[in-house]
Amino acid sequence: MTAPKTFDPITLEVLRNRMEAIADEMQAAMIRSAFSMIIKEGGDCGVAIFDAKGGLIAHANALPANLGILNSSVARVLQDYPASEMSEGDAYCFNDPYEGGTHIPDVAMIVPIVYRGRTVALSAVIAHQQDFGGMTIGSLPPDSTEIFQEGLVLPPCRLISKGTWNKEVLGIILKNIRMPRHTMGDFRAELAAGDVGRRRFIETIDEYGLDTVLSYIDELNNRAERQARAKIEEIPDGVYDFEDYLDNDGIDLGIKRKIKCTVTVKGSEMTFDFTGTDPQLRGAANSAISGAISCCYYVAHCLYGHDVPNNEGCYRPLTIKVPKGTILNPEHPAALNSRTMTVLRAVDTAFGSLMKIIPQRLRASSGGMEGVTLAGRRPDGNAYVYLELFAAGMGARPTKDGIDYIESDTTNMLNTPIEALELDYPVRIHQLLLRQDGGGAGRFRGGTGLVKEFEILDESTEVSHRGDRFVTQPWGVFGGLPGGSWQTTVTRADGEVFSVPSRKRFKLHKGDRMVCATGGGGGYGDPLERDLALVSADVRDRKVSVERARTDYGVILDAAGKVDEAATAAERSSRAASRGKVDWTFDRGVLGTQA
């Protein structure tokens, strides 16, 4: 069948949705087939379909953090293994953060889609492995100072050749990791997901013809570009900047680190420039440049809306500049396993820049995320790794409250059920509840985080604690107050109590308890303008305390929990008069130091 000269709109939309459905089916296959808790329960993986040149065709509706990640991984593999040299039954693996990957545990698998002897597309999967070597079980040491301490780095490798495993490469991998059974299970799950993409793509070709499919994909890219440019043109031209801070780098715990983003809008093009970001760090809070790319792609998609397809075309209007030797583009061999929190802070700076010109389309700062790894050895000597990916509260929106305890920004992982956690690991959960007074006050309240308490049942467990916003707070806007900072507290079995800084590696022992309180989103608008019924409902739901209802919202409740309207009116009037007019502002809260 020859390529059409015109494009039937129905066929175009059918093929667009079909490509997206293929990617979503791949994602589901990956999660259903995985061995590791972080994938099968947490969903820490991503998939996409690419053309033979590495152009994105469709990305699963999964982790925004993987936007742009598989793009660079596929591009790097194609440098060493051009599509013309690939064969049916091949599979390629890769994880080098300095060549297009993220951090070492994220291993990408690329499966060629071969049709009548020609590689016409690529099926790609990336998944977080529970362990990939390095100085700690779980491969996420927050105190590492170089990448060699973080695990095994894989350049592009042909892991399977025409259906036969490369035993030499596989042997090297399995000899350098602590959980080879889980890794092999997850590798096979990645390959299964890639094969789903391969089979479904070939089925589409069989139905519509190769030339038709490829030409319609090109047209979808071109239309996505036109749609994206139209969305950017809605933003007034100008140069907008913002800066935010990381708590520390994991080594020098008392020094905050700056990330700055300048967004330039000119016509139908948008540039994200991270010049002004601090130099690369001694610790593991650096991020490979792929993190900055995924940040910008995510922010752009938030502006585009769901009508713009997620393919190569929608990224053409974007330019991303990240100076070499900085936190977001470090020089080898800087450590970078704690990259996720850094990428989230980059998102905050990009949103903060655009908030100055289109606040009606954006939200206040969200609370971020935290990764806490519990790792050790079972009685039989085998290693175990549990990675808790905590969420926080979402920033309040121009017309709505932020959502309580939800993965937002570039993260989109799932909660691990307590039953699954306690069944597989030497841990007991004593409480799991929404955090009171966690969300930033505002006309629309920031979402609140949660409180989760762990008791250690093993004789010794190593904790790799990677977080942020323990010192800083998620900012509120238009008079909204900042969200609550994160807090982690350990109570030893002997009664000793200590607070854990955002990035720290330490040991827990049998009977020790750790309480993690996650952050909240910033508020949007003047808290004195919040509807009284909403404040009362938040107090009933224990999201806001009676005291904070008074101090933050000016709302007075009687002994029965009902609003005293007369006392509230007087309180709000007095506060408004003493405070004066609320102008445009970012309320960052207190930027302190952390010992």
C-alpha cells in the first residue's frame, strides 16, 4: 500500500489512540510481570514506542519523570547499534547516567520492531532495579561522592542477539548485584513489555500497511508541533525567572543549594535556561542532564493540556539549556543517585518562573517526594530491599484545594499496600494517617501529607534516607502560606530520640521505630477569604487543628466545633486591617539551616 497524499481524520485519530494504547498495554504488562516490589506495587517504570531514528511515537501514561529519559537512552543505543544493524530477537540494555540515563538502578531495555527484515520502530522500557551493586544494598547511598560507589554502569550492550542471551554480559551483571533472582525476573518483565509493543505495532502494520502507519505517524508529529506552538503563543512574550533551594547535598548538611530557571517565551517557542544554578555537588543530589529535560517536558505538557499528543512533535518548540558542571549537568564522575528530589526542585523553579505571567493556569508548590530504603540480609543470607516512595500534598490550584497525599509533578508512583509490605519484609506499620496542619493555608488549601510509623523487626536494617524540603517549605502564592516541611523522627528501643536530616544513611535495630511525616502543598490566595464551611470541614476531618483554624484562617470555633460567625468576622476584620492589602507574592516560609 502506498502512502496517502491526504490524511483521513478518522484514521489519524484511530492511529494516534492506537499508539497510545500500545504504550499503555506495555506499561500494564511490565507491572503485572515484575518481581520487585518497587515495580509491581510502586509502578516505578516507564515505556515508549520510537521510530527507527529514535523519534518518540507514544509514551505510556505513567511516570512524567521518564519523559525525555527513554528518548536519550534510545538515542545513545542507536549510536552504537544503528537500527539497520539490528535483528529480530535482539534486545539492548543501558543505564549510564552520563550518556542519557537517570541513575544507576534505572535500567533501559530496547527491543527492535522488525518487519520483513527491516527495523521500522523500537519498543523501549525502563524500570528501577531493587539493587544494582554499589556501596549500599539498594544502590541509593545518599552520602556517595562519586558514581563508582553507586553501582554497575552499563554502556549500550546487546543483551540478547537473535533470541540468544549474551552470557558474558549477563554474567557480569549478575556477579555485581545482590539480588540476581529479582533482577532476572525484572529483566524478563521488561523484555515481555517490550515484546508486547513489538507485537502490537506489527499487528497495526498488518492492518493498515507500513507506509500508511509511518506516514500517519509523521503527520501526528507535525500536528502535535502545531498544537504545541499554538499553546505557547497564548503565553505573553517575555523573560521570567525563579530560584529555589535544595536542603543540602548529602555531605555538607548545613548548606542549601540553589537551582535557578529562566523561561523565555518568544512567539511559538519556549526556552528553559538553568544558568545560575549552583555548581555540581560533592554528594549524591546532582542530576544528570536527562532530569532537567524530563522536568521541562513535564512542565510543557502541563501547559499544553491533554489534547496535545505526547510525541516527538510536541517537543520541537522547546529549547533546554543546562550549563555543564552544575547540579543539573555534572561532570563525570559526580554522584547522582538522589536525583529525583533535585528534578522536583527544578520543576518548582520552572513553575515559579511561569507563575509570574500565567498564575491562572498553574498551582502553588507541591510538597515533593522522599525515598526511604530499608535494606538488610535475611536469615538465609539473601539481601532484601524495600524502597518506600513517599508522596506529599499537592499545591493548591487557582480554583481548588490541592489534593491530599498524592504523587504530583514528575513522580507518579503507587502506594505499596501495608499488607504487601508486612508480608515480605521484617517491618510492622503502627500508624498511617493524613497529617494534620500539613497543607499551606490559603483561600484554597494546599494538600496535606501523611504520617507513617515503621517498627523494625530485623536485628539490623540499613536505612538510606533521601528527601528534601526538611529545611525549606513548598511556597504559597497570592497570600497563600507555605506547606509544611518534611520530618523524620527515630525512637530507639532504649528510648533515645533523634531527628533525621533530609539525606542520611544510618542503621535501625529491632524495636526501633521511625515516623515519617511528609510535606504539604503551598496555599493559593488569602487564607482570610477561605469559605467558613471548608475550614470547619477541614477541622472535622482533622486536616486542620482548631488552633491553626484560628491562627491561619481567622476562624473561631465554639466548644461544639461550630463556627462562631460573629467572633470570626471580628477576627478576620482585625487581621485584614493590621496586615493591609495582599499583593502578588511567593511565600517561601523560613529558609533555615540543618545540622
